[in-house]
Amino acid sequence: MSNEIAHPSSSPKQAALQLVIELVRAGKLSPMQGDASNMIAIYEQFKTHFESEKKKDASGSVIA
């Protein structure tokens, strides 16, 4: 994995993945609790949020 941090507006999927990984590293999300469905659901929620923000930013951008 790259050491660079993905920006949510340019790479929503990568940013969501990095956020989930950091939550696991911080001990806020545990891959040992049950199956992976909880982690996948959290990833999907972040990804959906970042993608909707990207669309909102794109529609509100002004071309100079």
C-alpha cells in the first residue's frame, strides 16, 4: 500500500479503504470480531459518502 494519503474528492474508494485500515490500526475496528461484513459495511458507507461529496463538489465547481 502506498504511503500517500488518498484525498476523498479525487479517490473516494482509496480514501475509504485507507480510513478503514487506520481504524483497525487504531484499535477502533477489529477484524477479529465476527466476520468481515461489519468492516465491509463501514467501508461502503465511507465510500458512498466520499463519492456523494465528490459529485456535490463537481456540480458546484466554477470554471474560471
